[in-house]
Amino acid sequence: MSSLLSVKNMSINFDTPRGSLEAVRGVDIEIPAGMSVGVVGESGSGKTVMCRAAMGLLQGSNVKRSGTVVFDGHELTAMSKEEVRNLFGSGMAMIFQDPMTALNPVRRIGSQLSEGLRVRLGMSKADALARSKELLELVRIPNAEAVLKSFPYQLSGGMRQRVMIAIAIACNPKLLFADEPTTALDVTVQAQILQLLRELREDLKMSMVLVTHDLGVVAGNTDYVAVMYAGEIVEYAPTTKLFADMRMPYTEALLESIPKIDHKSGTRLAVIAGRLPDPTDRGAGCSFAPRCKYVQEKCHKEHPELKQDPDGHVYRCWFPIGVSL
Amino acid sequence: MAGSGTAHLRNTVDAVLTVRDLTVEFRVAKDKIVKAVSGLSFDVIRGETLAIVGESGCGKTTLARAVLQLPPPNSGEVVFEGTDLTLLPKENLRSARTSMQMIFQDPISSLDPRMTVHQLIDEPLEIWGRGTRAERDERINNLLNNVGLEPDLVLNRRSYEFSGGQCQRISIARALALDPRMLICDEPVSALDVSIQAQILNLLQDMKDRFGLTMIFISHDLAVVKAVSNRVIVMYLGKICEVAPPETLYTKPAHHYTRALLNSVPIADPTRQTRTELLQGEPPSPMNPPSGCRFRTRCAAATALCAEQEPQLQEVAPGQFVACHHPLA
């Protein structure tokens, strides 16, 4: 299976008044064509920065990037800003967490939706509007004609997220980055949007990177999962394998700490003590060591390298769960 | 849903809070009225955690605020420990509020960034003249220890120096300062990461046990609600759909809306993914709610009766009340 996107040894540092902040550290990830890959982790674990960097969206004098990103045969890291830009829309597209701030509040939906079609595909204004209407119907927006003439504030959060999805898929991208696409939505609307994404992915043969903090969302919507902690990928495996046979103590702790709907009422929740390490000072050992319940002396001193099981299950731990040393 | 009725009220002397026929409406334009909460009744018994769940805009927060008379409801009574708060003169209401404290969703914006932690927690104590300076300082230290913060390290810092989880701990310490008997938590953990969420939920549970608090817990997260509550109210468009103990509600929901909500919760297990019929569309506008049962426009089981007549809450199993003409068996 070929990979559509391949990220090798990516590190992203931000210069801050407090010193250099290592947001992403030595990340390797492959997105196989046609697959959906989940990226999970807590706030500040580097999920969003990794995705934005993979799309070449992080620029500025305070950003230091290293590593390579190859998308569909193009080495993005060696291309100019303009060349990378030309891949947006038909190559890669992104949907963001907050559909209110991602849409322009003073432009009508129709104009925002047809913009990509006119710029990228060279459609006439009339054709682009007609196609926009089809796209709104594709994302199951009732009364598409009226919505084209609406402003974002006139739509609910769920409707706005549907519009965002319509904009993202307008030019048939090969890869869709969905950054917490349902976090701002109600649970019933979240279920609708996730179902829509599953169907669109199948119809359009699109790959997807789904960034979320919710392991429940990952479980039902991805083929592979990467777990991030403190800027690193600490575990990567097929979704079913990750849940059935996890190696990283962090993944286990994360799963244990979520309240589950089939747990007995009134039971105490397992907690992960402490919090994420300071991103300007990662320390020498394993980043998760101060919070890990299986921690040993070695964990504080030496940074674990990525290890790989014969079946491709990747993890970063000195004392992985279920492996006898 | 969404119906009315009082069958689920327990009319016991143990009720700390009894709300009857509460209605809150907001005039948003000359002839536009948002019917946020419509004729809603419930009671909370001492030591109980009552959870209120529902989608955004169903009136959960408005309901909680109306209990505290922030703002006062348009009609209905709110009886707290035998006193109807809606009839109290302003000054008595102020002192009554000291026994009911609220914890808000966004822990960072609910703390004044210009005040130190010491000032934040001292403020209610000072306003109500609780003890001397030395006694208050000792009280503040105890409160911080209770919520798991080290007083020496935090007292002179301000809210922006803390993470969301720590700010929520400070909010809890402040809410407990006046020895309240009831705590109203409005989405206390929805702004927090999962690993921090569990810490705060456990802390709230500990505080409740230690200080014998009664709690109203508002959330849109059904799994969180299950973990903390003794009784759950499911709301839709300003009305009650179902009231039940969590074990019953989650295993045998009687209302179509409750079942739909439960079905939309993502399950963190790839081997147990069921693709059930999803609830279509979004809730109608509270400015112009449907006649009869307010849920009927999205309900697969709706009949002509549902449009004509508003269902009343009725008991379908011990402790389980549902407002539906065609409850699930």
C-alpha cells in the first residue's frame, strides 16, 4: 500500500520569550491512500501544529521547521509557498474546529463556497454557484438555495460545519485534514457530521487525518490511530489493534480516564495525576514518566526510542504493556 | 418531550429545593419571545446529585440561573429550604444565595484576572464578615488544601498563571468558602481535557461527600452525567422529556429523545460500533416551539395525538417518569 502523505522526522520549534518551545519533536507518520488516520492527544500535545505543518501552513520568523513532508509525490518541504498553495483544494484541504471563526462573517455562504471553484478550477461565476448548490446538497443541507444567500451567523453550528465540509471537498481533495471537526458541536449533531464524513470519504475515495481528543470518535471513524503526547507520537497502530492491545501506558491511562456510558453510576474515575510537561523544558527521560504508574528508574534518565512490533505496531516506551522483556 | 406535569415531584420533607412550574422567557424583539424554560418542575433531595442533560439551547443553563434568581423567572416558584426565593425581598435573597453557589463552565473567564487567588477566595468571606483576618486566612488555606492546591504556592498568583484544571479547583474553593448547602455546577468539566476532567469530577464528588452538599450538575455529556448523578433530567426545548435514576435511564430509556441521545454517544471501542438510526435535523427554534409534544418534529414515533396534546409526565417504572404519548417499552 502506498502512502499518500509521508512525514519524516518532523520537528517544529517556536521561539517564545520563555525560550524555544518544542511543539512537535521528531514525528514520523504515513497516511496510506484511502485510509482514515486518527491523531489523538490532550490539548497542547502538538496535534494541530503537526497537521498545520504537514500542510505547510506554519510560516513566520519565529517558526523553525525540520524534517520532510512528501505528499502524493511532491516534496512539500522543498517547494515554494506558491507551489504548496497550488496543492490546496484539489490535493489537500482542511476543516477546522470552530466553524464560526473559520468562515468569513461578512461574506455570503455562496461567495465563500464558490471562491475555491473559481480560483482552483477556473469555473465561471454562474457555474461555480450552481456547483456550490450541489455541494450543499451533498453535505445534506436542506434548502440549499436559501443557504447560499445566507451569512454564517444565520446558520447553526452544525450547519456551519457542513458548509466548511462543502468548501473543503469542493475541489475533490485527495486528503482531508479534519481538526477536531465535531468538538464544538452537540453530541447528536456530532453523530450526523461523523456519518457524513464517513459517507463522503467512501464516495470521493478521500483519505482523512482526523484530529481529536475523543477516543470514542477515533474508535468508530479511523483505520489507524496515532497517539500524541508532549509533541511526539508515542503509539501508532491499526485502530482495532490499538484498542485491543495497547502498548503505551499513556494510551491505557487516557482510555481509563474517560467516563463511559456503560460504567456503573457513582464509580470513581481513574485519573492521570499531574499534567503535561512544560513544552520549553522537556527533560531528559520519557515525557510521560512523571505521570506514569509503571515508571521505573530508566524512564527518568533515558528518552525511549520508537520500537516496532513485527505487525507494524509502533510505540515509544521502555516497559511497554503486554511485552515481556 | 416534552411535556409538563409534576408526577415526578417527591413531595418529601427532605427536598432541599423544589421548583414548580418555572417559566423563563426572553423578549428578543418587539414580538419575538424566546421560550427558554416552559412550565418546568423538579425537586432535589438532600445529599443528592441531580443531573440535567440536553443539547445546547435546551434551557439547562437558563434553568440553573433562574433557580438562583439570575435573572428571576417569569413565573413559577423556587422553594429552597422552605423559602420561596421568588418572593424574597432583595436583601434576604442576597443572604439566601450564600447557601447556593455556582461553578461555571469556563474556569478561566469566571475568575477575575486582576485578583490574586487569596483575594478571590477572601472576597465572599470579607463581604459576609466571616471571622477575623487571621481566621479568614486559615479558612482560605484549608479550602485550598481541600481542593488539592498548595496554599503557599498559589495564594499570591493570578488566574492567568494557572491551567484550566487548576482554575476550576480555585473556583471550587471559592464556591465552598461560605459553606453552601447546594452547589450548582454548570458544565464544570466541558472545557477541560479528559485526563483533567476525571480529576475535577472526583474532586467534586469528594467535596460533596465531605461537606454533605446537594448538587445540581448540568452537562451535555451523558457519560459524565452517568458517573456523578443519582437522578437525571433529560431536557428538550425548555421542557422535561424524562426523569430517572441513571441506571434505569441508560439501560431502559423510555423517551425516544433519550434513546436518540444515548445512541449518538461515541463508544471508545472499535469492536462495538453500532450504526443506529441517527436523530435527523436540529432542534426547532425556541421562539416558535412545535405544538403538543415539542420533540414530535424529530420523533419517528410521532402521531396526530402528539401535535394536539402535550404529554404529561407519568411513571413508567419505579422512579422513572416520562412525558411521551408513545413511550418505549
